[in-house]
Amino acid sequence: MKNTLKVERAKKDWTQEDLAGKIGISRQSVNSIETGKFIPSTVLALKMAKVFGTNVELIFQLETQD
């Protein structure tokens, strides 16, 4: 699964720490999600979409091998 978290954070001028604080996870978790090492739960993905004011599909996209 690919994601646009880094791009969405940049649009808001947020650090990984900023995003982590807004959704209640660690900065390291944000980093792991951004780099594709960790796939977030549905609840976490929805929280991310909410803080960015968008839908989940804009942030997370399935790749052909998923």
C-alpha cells in the first residue's frame, strides 16, 4: 500500500511529531506508516483522514500486488 502522508503533512506544514500528536500515536509510528513499514488500522487511517480534512482514499492507495 502506498500513501501520501508526507505530501499531506507538507501541505499543512506539519512535522511527523505534529501529526502524531493530533492523532495520538508516536512520531516513530508516523514514520513507519510513511515509509510503508506499517499499515495503519482502519480507525487510525480514518483519524488521519479527519485531521487532513479529506477521505482515506486520498491518503492510502492499494498497489497492484496488495
